[in-house]
Amino acid sequence: GQNIDQPTEMTATEGAIVQINCTYQTSGFNGLFWYQQHAGEAPTFLSYNVLDGLEEKGRFSSFLSRSKGYSYLLLKELQMKDSASYLCAVTNDYKLSFGAGTTVTVRA
Amino acid sequence: DAEITQSPRHKITETGRQVTLACHQTWNHNNMFWYRQDLGHGLRLIHYSYGVQDTNKGEVSDGYSVSRSNTEDLPLTLESAASSQTSVYFCASSESAGAEAFFGQGTRLTVV
């Protein structure tokens, strides 16, 4: 089975940093994705980790520890447009299994 | 530009009716997926296909079916719509296990 956990909601101030944690217990693992989803829209790709360590892409970074079943997404220099849901997803045999998502609200 | 499109974007149907949601992609991806998204549950996999004539059940497949007669299309059929199937449905496609999945804009289905 698949068990992917992430916090339901987080609130942060514009310009600040927020870290969204994701823990997983899955029957198989090929890699871990992070997607962003604005309200009423489709999910869009943010990052992919297959090996342990940190992947940096502009203001967004993602970390993976396979031995701990743990990942985090780090959002730096928060902007109002970053208010969205962030979805952690584990891939196994091409299939994506998603966590319930973390809604991030950025306040001015 | 390549894209993935869903139709209709919104649909209201009655309990017991058969409903088909369309998904069309021009990425030429072999892998296609249908998910439903409900509050508190995130995205849950309904059915998926790894290529023409291949279909597989996901974690919430009861009451749904798919067919794959060509690379571009994976229609999702609700055999007899139930109120529990009121949801937002997303279609997605991907090239490989390590490649990002591209999502359609979603279909909001209401069963009354």
C-alpha cells in the first residue's frame, strides 16, 4: 500500500521561507515529485528527486532521504503568487501516488 | 505546442446514467492516467494505461472503465453514475517513470 503524509495547511509571510515536509511508506519507489496546484487549476511540475540530497531550482529546493522515507520542499523569498497547494507524489512503475497536499497561504 | 485536453470541463448528470469523460494528448506519450481529486484525499488513481490496448486498475477503479484504442486518447466511462462519483477528474500523461506528468485542466462532474 501507499501512505504519504504531509501537513494540511501552512501560513507564511511574503518574503519568508517555508518548508513543507513529506513522509512516505510505499510498496515501491522510483522517485519523488513535487507539484504545485493553484485553486481550480491543474497540478504543474516543480521538482523531481531520485537520489538522496538537495535539488535546487531557483527559489524552490527539494530534498530526499530514501532511507528515512522523507522529503521536503523549501520555498524561499515567498511571493503572493506562491499561495497554492503543494503535492508530494511518489512514483512506482510509472504510476504516481499523491499525498493529500499542503495548502500554503502567503500573507502580505 | 503539445498539450493534453479534457472535455467537457463541467458536467452535471443524473444518478444511474452512463457518462464518458474525454482525454486527448498530443505529447505522443505511452503512459496515460485518470485521477479523481476530492477534499482531504488528494489525487487518487482510477485507471492507467501504458500503451495501446493496455489498461490497468488503480486504487479507486470500482464503477469506472477505460479503453485505449490509440496513443492519443484515454476516455473514462462511469457505467452508472453515483453521487459518490461527484468529483474533479484529472487526466495525465507521461513519457517515462522519471519524467514529469502533464495534467489536463480537469473535469468537474456533479452527479445529482
